[in-house]
Amino acid sequence: MIENEEEMNAARATLKAWLEAFNGKDLDGLFDLYTEDSVYANAKAPLKLGLEQVKPWYAGSIPNLKGRLLHKEEAAWQSGNLAGILGCYYFEPPADEAATGKEGSTGRIFLLFRKEGDAWRMAFDMDNAPEDVSTDWFK
């Protein structure tokens, strides 16, 4: 259920800005989109509690990644100052460079955004790698 489509679209815009910062390797821009108490639950790493634990994870991996992270929304919810987006992702390999190993992976992700003042920020990010997500979905 989406209470307010305008607010839901604002949360979606934060996700779009997050993808642009991630793909552009803009760590400062990326971290500006998180809440201080953000939680990151990666399928293949220990739980990260708070932005101070999330930062080193991304700072250590993003600079070396090649390719582009794509996202496709599957469902969305918004109520008051919370919005959730369920979707799938595809880490598209670079066309003309050697991959680093993570490229080509697919999975599903749930993102929870919280409105702080006038800005929507990422408060929770959880991903997994189910077998039903296909690279064909991103063509």
C-alpha cells in the first residue's frame, strides 16, 4: 500500500541518486543518502550496524568494482515517514574490461527509506541471491 505517491516517488528518487553515486564511485554522495543508524545486511558478509560500519564496507569495495549496478523495482510500500522498495539487481559486467568477479551477479534486495526532515534516506538494505532472478530481466 502506498499512502502518498509523491512521497513514494521521492524515496524512489533517493534510490536513483544512490545508484548514480554507487556507479559513479562517489562515496561522499553515497554516504549522504544514509541515515546514521542505517543497517546493511549483505548475503555474504557480517551485519553492518550504523553508518560507521557501512562506510568501510563500501569504501573498500566500490573503488575496485567495474561494471554497473542495475535495479528493477518489484514492489513498493509507503506509510508516513517510511518507504520500502523490493526489487532485483544485476551487476552488469563491463563491456571492454576484465571483470573483478562480482560482475554478472544477480539477486533480490529490500531497501527501507526513512524521511528525515525533507529528505528520504536509506535506513536498511538487505540483499540475497535467489535462483529466480535472471539477467534477462534487465534487457
